Amino acid sequence: MKNLYDVMQLLKRYGTVIYTADYSADLGLIEEEIKELYRLQFITAKEYATAMLILRHKKSEYDKK
């Protein structure tokens, strides 16, 4: 995974599509879904860490605007 698109594709692989027209809310929902997938052991620790890093980076970029 290298970007937000890749994180969304990971969610899509498990049947989850998130789009609310509110970018900040989308990032929060994506983060919750990633946490849940990790908790249920659907994704590896590496996938979880990478996804969370990407999401936190995107949140900080968005907050700076």
C-alpha cells in the first residue's frame, strides 16, 4: 500500500465502500473499518500499520488546509 486509494481497495476486498461526501468523515470511517479488520484478524499487522500511517498522513494534510 502506498496511498489512500490502496487502503480503499483493501476495504473493497472485504466488501466495504466508504463515501459520504465529507472527506474528514470518510477518513474516520476508513480508520474504524481498518481497526475492525485487524481486530478480527482479516489483515496482517503490517497491513494495519501501513494503512494507519497513510490515514494519519492524509488527516494531517487535510487539517493543514
